[in-house]
Amino acid sequence: MFAVIHLPDFSLQAVLRHEPELWTQSVALVEGGTHPPRLCARTESAARTGVSVPMTPTQAQARCPDLIIRTRSASQEASATDALIQCAYGFTPLVEQTRPGILTLDLGALAELKGADKEQFHVWAARLASALTGHQFRPRIGMGPTPNLAQHAAHWGPPIQIVEQPELFLRQLPVAALHPSSDVATLFSKWGIQTVGELLDLGQAEVTERIGLEAFALFAAASPKATRPLRWVRLPERFEEQYPFDPPLETAEQLLFLLRRWIDQFSQRLEGIGLVAGGLSLRWQLEDGTTGQRLLPLPHPTAQADILFRLLQTFLETLRTDAPLTGVSLALEPARPVHHQFSLFEAAIKDPHQLQETLGRLSALLGPDRVGTPMRQDRHHPDCFVLTPPHFEQAPVPLPSNGSRLPRPLPFRRLRPASMARVETGQAPLASLPEPPHALASPSVSGPIRFSLGPWRQSGEWWENGGWQREEWDVETHRGITCRLVRTAEGWVVTGILD
Amino acid sequence: MPTAADIVDLRRLLNERFPQAHSRAAASASLPAVPTGVPPLDALLGGGLPRGEVTELVGDGPGSGTAQVLHALIRQTALSGQFLALIDGADSLDVDPIDDETLTRLLWVRCPSASMALKAVDILLRDRNFPLVVLDLKLNPATELRGIRASVWPRLDRLREHQGTTLLVITPQPLVSGVAVRVRLSRQLDLSMTREDAGKILWQLHFELERHGASQASPSAKRVA
């Protein structure tokens, strides 16, 4: 048994997938490569007003002033083809891309349809149609014992048609289903031949005598046993959608609506073929000609639409552009589902996606360099670190100290930025010793210094523009506040307070 | 001016009228505690911070020792194989004394002000990945802290309660209304202690328990120095 998915006016469907509300309006599709440009497809509403192919847009708008014009897009047709094949793969792995917008499916290996009756075939076809409708397609589905019969069933008759009696079905088809040449079609029309049955009743010999060798092809196509080998298409693992905005987009609401629709479709496509998303890539074009891109990795691959959309939404809350958007594209990186065995005795992150979202929201609130896990830099300068994204799954558990470790220094409370200070130094007991600070004035700590310890001199990176040098003192003021004073080439600063 | 007898009668009346509000405190008393790594503090609280509750650590003035407690808690959390989220209201965490392995289990949120810190803790308390969250407001100016509305704390408590998170708030003065546990630190660390081991200093900190919603703390451990 074979099934054919036929998307009439595929180029129009590829464009209106992103604007399904326009199907009820008068819309025409313009072929961009011709001069003058001509229509290549239109909606039924436009056809009722007199718009037809291949009018020019001017002619069409003269007949329908409310006509909405869209341009045919090869990239959108490619995305639509990927979506179509991925959806079909969710039902059977034997898929042929017969023509743009037409897929032929081999159902012979499906266990669920072995020995099925017409009702069961119809249920299966309805499920397929429903899945395709969820991707904003308008499919017609035909099923038959041969690919040709299935294709005829998809083209002619109701939206879902199962061929049970091939000979009877073929006889009632219009003769145009056999795709005769225009001359032969005109001849058939003059003879009054309207159906395939009427043509078959003439007899192949007589028809051949009159129209020539083309009769062989027509009668072969009219045979209920005519079949052909199918060429399977590989499952495309490309998930990408793009859309131009005309007029340019200035607010985020419409963009979020479009992105949500794409994410829902991606999620269905992924689940249908057993894949998940490893990350998202968002690209945008602005009216001033500039472009932007952002990669959004996922901590754990997933196909859940809510998680994918929240990732986008959190990023878009922080995005500011200098000009309106003229286009956007969203690509998804497919991945295999990951199965992770958690350790029994260590804590694990319960919800990595929620953590990712939390980190995104914190970064949006405070800035990307204010949230993370501190990682010390390989420098000798104190308080040198960078904030990195946390990787708690790989975080080691420190071993308890066995008593042989070095004494731990007392932590201070850092002042960031360090507080500038004016320090008066006293007289050193010996001329060779440094002069200790004896009074301090800064926004954070002020007053006479009662005790001081130091100095501890540090320096480093002498190979880079002279490097750095600093002199540290730990001092206690008369009020009992202990703080850390540092003298550099630029002067004195208070870097921390003991607490 | 209400007398002590009036207050006792009022509490008994509230207990009779609204028993479920008091059962929450009793239930929390049966939960295990979160060890802080500070032995005198853990002894005072009956094992550590009450799990799933809010604890306020008030440090009177500079040198009271709240930074020592914070670092001990960070280290103890890492040793337990857990994660800790620190919302640093004044970006004052001293990273140098913390070893690299311990740092990998810390999420540090560096805030420029108390108001941003409260927004950050609101976000973090909605995340169920962090059973322990510390909000450090010790170095935030008094003007910022006076601007915190009293309604903030009950709202954060509801968020925290929903996830069962243990929240420690470090403040320079009593700030958190309706807190289950409040501990005051009053010892002033001096210059001579900077040459000692940080672990030994913990035993010299001076803790005073001001309020405890559960009765797990031993009666004699009200004040530990």
C-alpha cells in the first residue's frame, strides 16, 4: 500500500505557513525571477475576484484592490520541504520526494496497517493529515495499491481518498489526470473524451493509430497495475525557518508570536523523529543593513517547546536594536536524547533547564559578568578571578581536611571598587624599615591607627609594561576596625574590612 | 502598655484560634538542620540552620565575624556535596581564601545594591535547584536597608516555603520581620586574629540566639562565646 501527500500550490503554502490567517483573504504569490513579474499562485478568495495565473500584479490588483501580494521564496520552500519530510518520517521511514510538495510513502512495512481495512486506512490518513495541519500545511492524501493510484487519489476527489477498486477509480478520473500533451488534450476534447474510462473504451490500437506513440504512455498510465520504484529521501536534520518583515518590525510581541509558532512546530518535528534540540541560533537583520546573531546553548538537550521558548524569551528581554527588524531566522541544532545516570551520594541539579533560565534572568537583571562561579586566574595578583557559567554536574566534592593542611587565612570583606584613602605615615624605628601608617581617611574607614602589621610586598607581570607592585598593611583603627591597606604606584586604597 | 500576662494570654488565644500557623513551627522543628561548619553556632541551633526556614544572622558593627561564618558555610556546603547560591548585596565576597574545589559549588550573584539583591533573591527562590540560599546585606549602607519595605520579607518567605529552600540573611541590624531564627554576632575581631587560622577563629565568635521558632536548641545554649 502507498500513500501520497499532495500540497496544492506548494509555493503559496510555503509562504502562508507563517501567516495562516491570510488563507481566508485575497492573497497572490509573485514569481520573482520573471520580468515583468507574474503571479504563480493565489488563494481561493483571490480567484473569486477574478485574479488568475499568470497575471501581472498590476492586472491582479485592478481586479482586486484588497489583494495582498507575497513573493515566492526558495528558502521558505526548502524549510517547508524539510518540515514536510520530517513530519512524514514520523509515520514511515520510506519516503520519496516525488516533486516539490508531493511525497510518496511506502506503507508496506508498517505493522499497524498489515491486514487493515478501509476504515483503518482512513484513520491512519486522518492522523497524518492532522499532523500536517499542525505544521500549517493544507494536505491532500491519497492511498492506493500503487504509487500512481495513490497520486491520482491525492489529486482528484476528497482531501482523503482510499482507492479500493483501482479499475473503477481510474475509469472515473478526468482524462487530464494522464497528463496528455496540449494537442492531444484538445483532440480528446473535440472527440468528447472527458474521462479515462471513455478513453480506455476506445481501445489502445485505435487511439495509437490516431495520436501516435503518445497513446502508449497514456494507456500505461491508465493501467491499474502500473508501478515504479521509489527513491527514498534521507531524513533531513535541518530545522530552520526565516521570515522577512515588511513593514519592518519595531515591537517584540509579533516576533515572539512568530517564534513561538516555530518553536511549537520544531518541537513536534523533533518528537516525531526521536530527536531533541541541543541549542538554538537566532539571526536578525535590521533596517540599517546590520545583522546580528546569538547562539543559545541548552544545558540539557530537550524537545519541550516551553523550555525552548523560555530560552528565547529570556534572551529577547535583553535585546536592544538601533533599528527595526527587517528579517529573522531561527535555526535549531538537533541532537540525540541524552540519558544521564545521577550519582547516588552527591547532590545533582534537579532541573538544568530551570537553572539555565534562572541564570539568564539574573544576567538580564545584573549583567552577564555579575553571575556565575568564580574561577581563579593564574596570576599572583590578589582578588583575580573570572565568573564562569556554573557546571555543577562536573563540580568535584572537596575532601575533608586531615589536619595537615596549611592554616587558612582569615577572609575579609572586599571593597569593590577599592576605597581611595589618604594615609599619614609615621616614623619607622629604623631608617631601613618602611614607615608604618598611623592615620587613615577614607569613605569607608577613618581615624588614627592603633596597630599595624606589615608590609607585605607583592609584585608581578614585570614583563608587561613594568608589571604591578603593591604593599599590603593590616591595620586596626582606634575604634577597633581592622582593615587592609594597600599602597600602589597610584596611592593608598582600602581593599577590605575584617568581619 | 500591655503587660507580660496580657501577651501570654494573647499568644494562647492565637494558638487556640489558629493552630495550623503554630504547627508549621513545630513541623519545622522536626526537620533536620543544615550544618554551618561553625561548631558553636551549630550547637546553639541544635545542629545547624533550620532546614526550610529563614535565619537572620545579625552582625553588630564591623569585625563581628559574619564573613567568617559565611566562608565556613560555603566550605561546609561544598564538603556536603551540595550547592550554595550567594546573593552578595555589596559584592564583598573575598574569593582568595576559598579553595578551587569549593568555588565550583558556589553560585555567586554580585549585586550593586540592596534593591537589586532583593530582586535577585526573588528570582533564585523560584528555582528549586538550590536548597540553600544566602542573602548577604552586611555591607549595604543603612540608607539602602531602610528603603526595604516590610512586605518584602513575607513575600520572599512564601516563595522560599514553596520550594522548601533554607534562606540565611546576613544583616548589620535586625531587618527581617517574622523570622523564625535570629542570631546575633557581637564579638569584634581584632588585628591579632589576622595571623591565626580561620578554623580556630570560629570558636572565638560570640553568638546570641534572640528568637527561635522551634524548640530544638538546648536551653543552656542561648549564648555561646
